[in-house]
Amino acid sequence: MTGPKDIFASRTGIIMVGLAIGCIAASLQKLGNPPNMGVCVACFTRDIAGALGLHRAGIVQYLRPEIPAFCLGAFVAALAFREFRPRTGSSPILRFVLGMCAMIGALIFLGCPWRAMLRLAGGDWNAILGIAGLVTGIGIGVVFLRVGFSLGRTYQSRFPVGLAMPVVMLILLLLAIFYPKFGDNAALYRSESGPGSMAAPVAISIIAGMIVGFLAQRTRFCTVGAFRDLILMRDIHLLSGVIALVAAAFVMNLIFKQFDPGFVRTAADGTTSPQPAAHTVHWLNFTGMVLAGLSFCLAGGCPGRQVFLSGEGDGDAAMFVLGMLTGAAISHNFLMVGNQALAPWAVVIGLVVVLTIGITGRSVPAATG
Amino acid sequence: MSVSETVDARGLSCPQPALLTRQALKRTSGKEVTVLVDTATQVQNCTRTAEQLGWQAVCEENEGTFRLRLRR
């Protein structure tokens, strides 16, 4: 087994990995990924949904190789350290719904917790509202956890249960590499303008994604666990990794001249433009991330963590990831992204759904075996 | 003879194993608590929680179940 003295499990280990992820994210942006979006699990999953034709928002369709590479990096790490363990049974359908709601909330803010940190490190002050919402959502989740909220136990399962998601991700990775077009008006789609058209070279994205997946599986890096453990147990272990990520991305952004502070960007002639892939409707930035933060907290981890867990055999985390993919399609098809017309309704309905899951969550179940 | 409390946290998501461990350690008047988990992640989380409260952990694995013996 991997003992508690493992370097990856140490404070030094999680800080080093946070620094590495921050550097990798800023570098991926420098190499072509969209601004303040070197890595974003929500945005990239949304782009994949677009590439597959699950939504038709033309500017955000690209089969991002980073997400499958995350999963496969974690898969390799889990196999190498004998931690691959097929398991399921902890309310899979509720995890699917939580994944959907988390994605809908994140896309109203326009970013997952990872991108919230990267937007902050790039000087987009709208991220402050998003992070405040995220922490508030996690805080509400902590209240549920304190009174015994649980989605129930997972149980060891058959090998294919654990292998399903890594195989799906391997297929996605191959599609990302070869990018076949199956016909006119058929997948795979690829944006010709907008964020979906901006991408680092595929090989670099894959290598970077595999490294992040491997390191994050070893350290259990989690941007939601960071704030949850701080509020719930005064434990700053995971938070120290997230702070390291922001610090590294900030320094790299300064070096690459990618830091541009403000709620909007102001050019030398005084004209203003929005921060990249961002809006300034503060209450939506805040409440969107309340919805996302609460959903992630009840599901046990941030979107990145769910992808990594799906790589180490967790079939329930895989359901959460599929929920995110579905949520991305719903968000765009029903005009609920950013400050679009139906975003406020999405927040209200999403919160009702997720609070219901929280309220009806049973106490930690007794062991059966 | 002191009664040793056992926390069965097998199959539970973050942060429940660490939280249940913390609650048990704060509640108990004894000197030993046993925690059962089934992933290396939860071994690390529960060990960290115990050590923060001044307890020491010894782990042994048997057929996919990790038995953490916590002593103060």
C-alpha cells in the first residue's frame, strides 16, 4: 500500500503539485489555450459536448484532449500504485444530477473552481464574486455534512465498472488526435472562432493533461475539498495546494504578460472590453458558483477530482462526469450560460434540486458487511 | 478493560471518513479507536486528521480493507 509517509501525501507534496498545475495552466494559455482558461474542467467538458454535437454553440466546440488525458493520467497512477479499485453503488443517479447542476452553475459564472483560481491569477476580479459564491456553496454543503449527509456507501464492483470511463476517455483522446469529420453537419464539430478555436498543440495538451492527472491522483488535489476541509475541520492541507496553484499561475502570468487586472479590461486609449470569457453581472457570478460549490461539496469533490476518481475505478464519479457533460449541453441548448436570459431560472431551479438532495440525504449508513 | 470504539467508514466519500474519525476521537474517553476504510486516500485523510488531534496511527491491510488503529 501507499503509506501515509508517501511524499505525495505530505504538505510539501501538495504544494509542489499546486505549483506545477499553476505553471502548466499558464503555459497552456501561452501555447494557445483561451485566456485565463489554461485549464478549466467545466469549460473543456463543455467544449467536448460541443465537439460531439450535444450542443450547437458554434464558438465552444472542440474536443479538448486535456480532460481525457486527466482521466488517463490518473488511471496510470492508480494502476502503478495499485490503487485502481472498481467501485460503485453510492447513489449514482443523484451523482449524475449533482454533476448536471454543478455544470449549470459553473457555466453561469463561466468557469469551474480551477478556472475561478486561474481567472483570479490573471487579474479578472469577477473571479472574486465567483470564489465567494463557491465558498458560500461549500459552506452550505458543510452544514449538511455536519448533520450526517451521505450519498451512501460504494461497494467493490466488477472490473468493467471501473474500466468503463478510462476506455471512454481513451476513445475521446483518439478522436481528439485524429479529429475525424463523420459527414456534413455531423460530428466532430470544431469552432472556427471564439474560445473553441483557441488551443495549445494537441501533443502538448495530452502530455500536460497526463502529468496533471498523474500528480493529482497521487496527491488527491481538490479545489472544493480545500475550502470544505478548512471550514469543516480547520485543515489547510488541500488549501495549501490551491494557494500554490494561484501563486504559480500569477507569477507565470506576469512573466508571460497575461496579467490584466480589473472587472473589465481597459485599453491604452481608455476603451473597455470584457475580461476573456467573463461577464460582470455580479449576482449571477456569485449565485452560479453557490450552486456549483454546493453540488461539488455534496458529491465529495471538485470537477477535476471527479475526473481523477473516475480514472481510478470510481463508477459513481464517472456518473458525475457524465452529468457534467449533459449539464453543459442543457446549459447551452436552453440559454442558461453566463448572463443569458434563462440563467436566473437555472440558478433557482438548480438550487431547489440540490438543496432537496441535501435535505433528504440520509445519515451515514450502517455497515452491511 | 477499556472498550475500543470502531468507526466503519468503508465506501464513504470525502470528507465523511475523516469527519467520522474526528468526531469519534473528540467523543471518546478511551485511548484507542479503530477506523475501517477501503482506499489509500482515506487512510491518508484519516491519519492526517488523527495526527492533527495528537493521536498516532498504525495501519494494516487485509483483503482490501484498511484497519487504522489510532492511539493517544
